Amino acid sequence: MKKNMFVFLLFLSYSFAFSQNNHLNSAKTVTYMTYKSYKSLKKNNKVIDSIGFKIINNDTLIDINNYQEKGVKVEYEEKDSIFLEKYKQLVYNKKYQRKEEKLKPTMKIWKEEIKIYFDKSVSKQNSKELIKFIRFLDKEVDSLHISLVKDRIKANYFVYSVNSPSEVNLDTRIRANDGYYLMWNNKQNIYNCSLKIDGKNLNQEQELIKLKINFIRSLGYFYLDFENPDCSSYFSICKSDKKEFGKKDLEILKYHYSYGICKGTNLETFEKNHKDAKESLKKNHSKMYFLHTE
């Protein structure tokens, strides 16, 4: 994992009972880091030093209780294997990812606020319904921030529609009748998007469903799920005019933007992080955290 991405570290907190001034059963919390993580951090930070160590279940844990790393430390968010397999398909296209491919899919998010501008080609009905959807998402997903702007120069998300064969395609990078085009940096943070609506070939209901689905996919460059039996899901590839953004779809989006997982990773790193986390929780009965740094 590159240094400029979010840092993944194992922090294990243990509480010990001790007596002081004749008061029993007080709790003292000591924070440990795995030896492997300590060595990795030590390479880039010569100041850090241990004040002791502890061996639990053959693992050497370094006491770094007096060390304060800059960043946000968030407790690991545990999910069951069924959910994780579905998530990995949507983010990494796991089942159809070829081992020989040099470019591996990575987890992508919008870190900065999404500022949306609607072109005049977008119908009032479509803009009204998408705004309602945007406000719902902005409220439900903590670290996802979306707003509307009236000046295209101030926007980083441009929505437009092509309503007749004679109309100009305002973003030629989108060659299909509808879709989106994303740009992201080397930290896998998305910073710009154009979204195209097909106003020529679809009725109003189909148009709106397509618009919302493409908007959701543009929030993480999500792949579609070929095996999702729920045809109403926004992430299912099956075609339906009765699509709904339900609780399971929302759970995926919330998890994607949760800081209880490491960001910007490829599939291999994502799976290793979860394996290490689950083993740590199982063996040491301790809390595990992700440290997110700039």
C-alpha cells in the first residue's frame, strides 16, 4: 500500500485492574501496536519509540502508549463474510478480475464535498427528484457531503442531458447514451465527475432510475453485481423499471464511506487487512483500529 494512502495499523487496547491509594478495581488502558506495524512506522518516523512490549498468543505487541500519531483513529467495523463478498464484487469486481491484469481495481471515494451543477438541458423533474435523493444520501451517510451550486465553475460534478439527436454531447468522454466519467488522484480520491442523462430513448420513469443508479455508481466507481437475486437493487445488473434504493444498498454505501475500514486499497490489501483484524479480535479479544492520515 502506498504511503500517501490511508495508513493501516493494528492498535490493541487492553484494560488491567490495579490498586492505587487503596481503591481497587480501577481500570488502566494501555495501547499496543503489532511489531510489524511498529517497524513499518519506525522507518518513516525516527522519533517513535517503544516503552515496553508484551507477548500474547505468540504475537509481540509493542507498547506505544505515549506516542501520538497525527490522524484519526477509528475502530474497525466488522462485517460477516456474505456482506464482504458482495462488497468486494461491487468495489473490486472480484469474481471477474483476472490475475494477469496489471491494473487492479482499487477502492475509490469522494473525500472532498461533492458540488453538483445541473445544466439547463436537465428537466425540472429529473433535477427535482435527484436533489431529493441527494439530500437523503447526505443525511444518511456521515462522511459523504453533497451540495448544489449555481455556478458551473464552482462545481466538481456536472449533470447534463442529451434530449435529441441534434443536441451536442457536452462531455465527449461519455460515448454511451447515458453514463458518467470520473477523475481521481493517486490516493484514489475522486475529485471530478460528469454525468450524462439519456433523454432521447427512455421514458420519464426509466430516465430517472438510470440517473439515480449512475449517480450511486459514481460515488465509488462501483461495478454491478451479476448474481444479486434482488432485481430491485441499484447494484444488480438485471434490468427493471421497479428499482429501489433499499436498506441493503444503503448499507453498502455507508460501509464504503465508513472510516472503520482502510481506504484506497486494492483487493489483496483489503482482504489482508480484514484477515489480520479478525484474527486479532479472535485471539486477543481486543479492539482494533484503523489510523487514517493525510
